[in-house]
Amino acid sequence: MALKIIASMGPSTLDPTTLPELEKSGLNIARLKSTFYSPKFLENTIKLIRRHSNLKIMVDLEGSEVRLYGEGKKSVKKGAGFWVGFKKNGGGFYFNHDFYDKLSEGNVLIYDKDGARMKVTKKTNHRVLLVSNKDTYLSKGKGFNPGKKSLVSGELSKKDLELMKTINKMRVEIVALSFVQSAKDVKALKKLLHKKAKICSKIENHAGLKNLPEIVKVSDLVVVARGDLSAEFSPKNVPPIQKRIISVCKKLKKPVIVASYILTSMKSNAFPMKAEISDIYNIAEQGADMIWMDSPTAVGKFPVQTIAVARKTLDDIK
């Protein structure tokens, strides 16, 4: 049986014309990232998808993932400091969780997938002064990785809790949980969800990998989240980590998904790179059950072609 395809939805895909074309090209599951949704917007988006396709829907919750809220975008120069708070206070950027007391001067946070390292140089008035080791830009919704240091103990963000009523009202089929650290995180989410919802645990940090078997046992699906894993671990360690997670999932008979950096070049190109086709082939050979694409389908120029290339590649694998 061919692997299933999950794709992130966004401006490139959320319209009445593109949705049926995606399904026809081989898409199985539409993923919605909770960071960018209010309860009403989420409900309307789910209605749109169901009105124009038969795709199953996955809502991806922040969980204990650290994300940036507040202003739209801000350029940051190497060596320049900028302040970040821990609650909305009328202006500036702030984190979605309050871990002020767990941070110390000298701690380093890894920003998004560009790998900028943000050093805490000062703490005062429930804000921290961060200094970047490279030029980058801050953007609402982007994530921070704490490395081996655990800053948030598995609790859902306020945003997630606000969306839970919509998820249950609309009977969303799959709910993904970011930065799962233990089986306790999964069990806590399960108590809040309607009984038919499947929980998809994303493995993307040290704690999640350490507690992998216990997390897999209580989950319905598991994700190898290569993007955040490559921020928390050396990139050279991600391929063996991928193999390990897939192996544990197969042993425990749980479906496993590989996500991030799949057909990334098709965000701006109509044709994939040869290495990207090899990547999909290797994912299938290792025993994964699904692949998950992000930017090429959410904001890319060729979302339908991207799904078609992924489907043809997977169908050609014997």
C-alpha cells in the first residue's frame, strides 16, 4: 500500500479551486497549524476544506513548543540585542509560554530553522534581552528550541486551549501535538479531545527521544519532525534518529510519519531535485507510513505539482 501524504495548508492551497486538485493529485490529509488560527478562523477553514474535498484534517497544536507572538516582523543584526516578554503587554514580541524563571543569563535559544543562536544577556521586569549570533529577522509564529534545557513541562498553550472547543465541535480527525516530552503529555491531551480523534505525537527534542517507547505506546501516530530535530541535535545525527524512531514505531505497530525538508525546492520550482526523490524513496524503504510537506504546499508556487510528484514517486516504489 502506497504511503499517505500530509500537506500543510496556507495561502497557496486554501481555495475552492486548489483543494479538489490537491485531492485528485494524491493528497490524503490537510494539516492546519494552530499558531495561525483563531477559533472562528479555524472553524471556517475546516468548513472550506470539507466543502470542496474529502480530505481528512489534522490540527497541529503548539503543545510545549516555544513560539514568538506579537509584532509582525523585525530585522535583527548580528550582535544586536532585542527584548522579548512573556505576555502580551501592548507592544513588542512575547513568548507563548511563561518560562521566565527557568532562564538564566548565558542560556542560549536556537531560533527557528535558520539556526540563529540567541543568547540571554539580561533579565528584568519579566522580559529577557536576547543577542543573535547572526543576521536574521524575527517573525510572528516562529519557534525557539531550548536544546537540552527543558523550559516548558508539556502543558498546552493558552492558544491551544482556546482552539480545543473548535476541534471538538468540528470533529477534527487528527490532532498533532508538538514537542511531546512524555506519555503524560499525550494522556492529558486525550482527556480534552472527542473520542474519535487520533493523537499524533511529534518527536522533536531530547526529552521526546529519551521517552520514545512510552510515547509511541500511548499515541495513535508518531512524527519524525526533522526540522526541529536538526535544531536540537547535530544535523548528522538526524538520519540515524529518523531510523530509530521508525524502527520503534514499526516494532510497536504504530503508524509513523516523516516530516520536514520534503520536496522543499518545489516551493519555487516546478520540478524537484534528484536528491529529494531519493529522500522520499529512502523514507519509504525505512518503513514509514506517511510523508508530510510544509512550505511547498502552504506558500509555494506549485502546490498541486508538488503533491503529484510525491504521489508518483511513492506509487513507483515497489
